[in-house]
Amino acid sequence: MEAPCDVFFSYASDDRHIALDLERRLAQAGVTCFAAGEDVRSGEMWTPGVRDALVSSQRALVLVTARSACSPWIAAAVGAAWALQKAVVVARMVVSHEDLPDLMRRYQSLRVETDDERALLVSEVASSGRSSPVSDPSAEERPGYVLPGLGLLRQDAVGEPRAGAAAADHSRDALQATLDRLGIDARVGPATCGPRVTLYDVTPAPGVKAERIRRHSADIGMALRAESLRVVAPTPGRNSVGIEIATRRTCRVSVQSLMASSAWTTATARVPLLVGRDVSGEVVILDLAKAPHLLIAGATGSGRSACINLMMLSLLYRFPPDELRLILVDPKVMELQAYQALPHLVMPVIRKVEEVPPALRWVIREMESRYRRLAKVGARNLESFNSRPKPREVVLDDDGEPIPARLPYLVVVVGELADLMMTAKREVETALVRLAQLSRAVGIHTILATQRPSVNVITGIIKANYPTRIAFAVASQVDSRTILDGEGAETLLGQGDMLFLPPGAAGLQRIQGGMVEDDEIGRVVAHIAKQAVPAFGPRVRGGVDAEVCASEGGVGRDEADEGLVQQAREIILRDRRATTSYLQRTLRIGYHRAASLIGILEQQGLVGPQVGSAPREILADAPPGAPKADASR
């Protein structure tokens, strides 16, 4: 711009007609204005001229209405102006010429000094917006919910990925010399420097097998004094071999740098999840709607928990509570408790393992209900259901309740799968596989994580239905093969270093995950919790509690459970086998319920106590005339 402007004016596209009227009034008041509209992007990429206008302006004016309060462009404009230390004014819906003098007086005198004051200003303005006579009267007003802003995250300066170019050139020369000394005819190409890993592109001469380079990986790592070395032979889609070597100077990947990038602000994914930065420094985003389910595994301290938190923040920064619902399972009582106050939750964070099977059964019933609703309105998937024209008459579902205009996405996050598979493997595995096979079309997705990547936890049927996977550092090649069906995870560096298998990809991607601090999570959750409180459905909570009561201490208290105890008594007396696993298989119930039945029968004096590994003693004889046990059993 040739001359600095007084006002950098930003607005969302939904409020264009209001913004043009306000811009005209500002011009009549003698205020020079640069209107950016939705061209604002916070971070690396800007529409030409927009950044210069914001830098040269005296103050920034951001128009927030009831319709645009949830727009990511509004949050980007406020965050960008605040980052440049501009005085930020958030205008409500300007309703008349009489409001303009008061707005300008406030605009001239306003000085926002701290992040807390800015967050309070944005929240207060957005939640108290008034309807405007110049707005579209047919537009549906949305609640004044404001998505979290970048100011709630740590403003860390991220180093350039190519900061170690000189060291990379030195290592490339050493790598070429090592290959020559080993008698491998190959040429080392240019290096690609990432946050923690440098990738060297090695092109073998004609007739040189790529497997030969892989066999000498230990010698190459020793010659280069590399902390970790991984050979990708061959590089997918190329006639070369990739050699990944850990860099000595690492670069921290912050959440703020990921969310300020153009890849995130312009992402068109329906359910975007931030993963981290690849070896070239580019931001990697996973569309959970296409995945449509995700499996995460890695040892303690490898960065698995930080990855889950990064994905949770990705969802919270994109979706208000009416567009996303969450079910969080945290049996370790340490990873997901920070999100207890979120209004997105369908039920409180699940900490008891016995509550998980009833919760998963509720999700299955919700999936089936959504399919019936989609069939009623003739929609194929959730996207077509939410974008359908508003019906003139109310359509009722099979239960006689009105079908809503929109249905939110539902994401189930399991913080530790191993605890669930140890206690209720059959019920949990069956429910997860059924969801993985059927829930994609109705907008229900699952994210599973575990620190024990063994075949007892990540079973074959789970792997078959979870093709999208993330592997962090593990202890052995066996664990790596359990997660990825191949080696590589045992050579990772830990602390966020991962191998990512995206949906439909031919090979693995080496990615450095983002670092999420506890105070960042606390500020984001507090910002959201101030605007709404969790509203747990009584039917959801009541149904889960009823099933849990029936599966533990409540066994034998009502008629149905008393009948189950009687069946267990008859089976033990008939077959003369008093084991939990036998009752579980015969009655087709969960392990927890079968163990409770054995405990009740012990209290009633039918079976004796467990002594070591010996079978329980049966203290009663079979009734006269009872059929004899099958000897084949």
C-alpha cells in the first residue's frame, strides 16, 4: 500500500452485506479503511497486500456477528492482529448510524494489553451480539460460541527446518565416502532436513540391489555416528533409496506453529487432525472422515499422549459442541481427565473399565439409529444428510421423535486399549470391529491408543479394520510388525518421532509430532468451558449406569440376574466345572460378569475358594435325574 490506513477491517463472507455497509459508514466518517474480508490467513501465507495493510494500519477492526462467531477466519484475523501488537477492536453487529460514533470513540481509546483481556473481549462481544436490520432476515442465528484462538497457545518461535544445512552437507560427504568404502556403487543426492531427521536420497547404479544398502545399515550408522538410522528401500514412487539419519540439532514443533500454518487454515478436510511435520518440514493433516478410524501405538515416553492431545486440540479448534460430540475413555486416569469440563462430551470421561462395554453398545445403538434416520430422508451419508434442504413438514423417526436438521460428528477416543482387552476382550473387540465396519457413513469415528503393542491387544481382526495407523518408538521389531506389519518403529527416536501410515498410501511417512503443554490444554478447555457446560443425556448416562450395575455388584439383585445365577448353578452342577472362562463361554457373557457369578456362588456355598492354580472345589452334588456331563468337554 502507498499510504498507511487507519483501519484494517476484517469480516467473514457470511456477513459481507453487513461489512460493506459498515465500510461505507467508516468512509463517511473520514476513516481510511482496508477491507480484507475472508482473505485473512494467520501464519505463513497471506493474500498479496493483506499483510502489508495490517502491518501499516494503526488499529484492526474485526466484525463478529452471531452468524460468523464460529468462523475460523475471524479467529485468524484477531490472532494475526494481536500477534502484530495492534489494538484490536471486535465490532458487534453495527445496527444503525447512531451506533457509529460510539463505536469509533471506543475504537480510538481501546488498548488491550494482555491475552486474558483479548480473550475476554472476544468472548463478551460475540456472546452479546444483537440482530441487525440490514442482515438477511431468513438467516438462522447461531449461538454466540467462539472457537479458541491462537492466543491461548504458546507463541513459540519455530526454527527453520533447514537450519542444519552445513551439517547435512558434511554428513552427505561422509555417507558417500562410507558407501564407496563398502564397495556400493551409488550416488548420494541432496539432503532434506526436517525437525529431527535428515533424509538423504541415494541412487544406486544399474545392477546394484537396494537390499545391499539395507544390509549395511549398521555399518553406515557407525561410520556417521548416527543416533538412529533407518533405510527406506526403495523410496515409494522413485528409483532411489532413502536413508534417514537423526540430526544433532532438533527443532521443536509447537501447536501454535502448526495451527498458524496455511496448510491448517486452508484445510478442506471434513474432520481434520493435526499430526505434525514431515522430513521436509511440511504440516501433515489427517482427515478422520476418510481414515475413518485411527490406531496409535508406542511405548511410554514415545510421544503417544502428546499425539492424542494434539488431535484433541485439532477437534476443539474446528468444531463447536453442536457439530462434534466426544466420548473419552481414560482407564489410566491421567491422559484425558483434562477435558472433563468440555461441553462436547456425550457422557463424563469414562475411567472404569466396566463402563466401557455399555458405552460402546450405546454408540452402536446410536449408529443404527442414525442409519434409520438417513433412510427416512433418503440420505446416503452424514454429509448429504446435513446439507439437505430444510423440509417443509416435520419428519418423525421410528421412535416418533422429530428428525433433526443436522447431526454432529461423534468421535470415540480410547486412551489405553490394553486395559480394556485384558478385562473384557470379547465385548470390546466385537463392538470396536462393528463400529469400524459400519460407522463411517454416519459420521462416527474411533481413535484407539495403546502402549502395549502386542498381539493380545492389537489383534488381527482389529488390525484388519484399522488400516490407518501411527507407530511411535517401540522396544523390538516384533512390536513394530504388530503395529505396521513391518519393521522401522524400533529405530525411532522417541519424543514425538513417528511412522504414519495414511489411508490408501503405499508407504510410511516419517513425522515429528507436535509438543502440547499442559497449560495450553488448560487454557483451551477453560475458554470453552466458560461458554457452555456439559449436557449429558439422561438416557445415555442412565442406560450405561444400568448396564454397569447389572454387570458388577448388582448381579443377583433382580429377577433377570437371579435367573442368570440359577443358570450358572445348573451348569456347574451338571458339567462339574467351576471356572470363570467356562461360564463365560457357556453363557456367552463378559469375563467380568462371569467372575461375579463365581463370586456369588462361592458366597452361597456352591463352590469353594480359589486355591492357587487348582480348580475350585464343587461343594454340592448334582440333583437326582440331572443329565450327566459330556465327557468330550
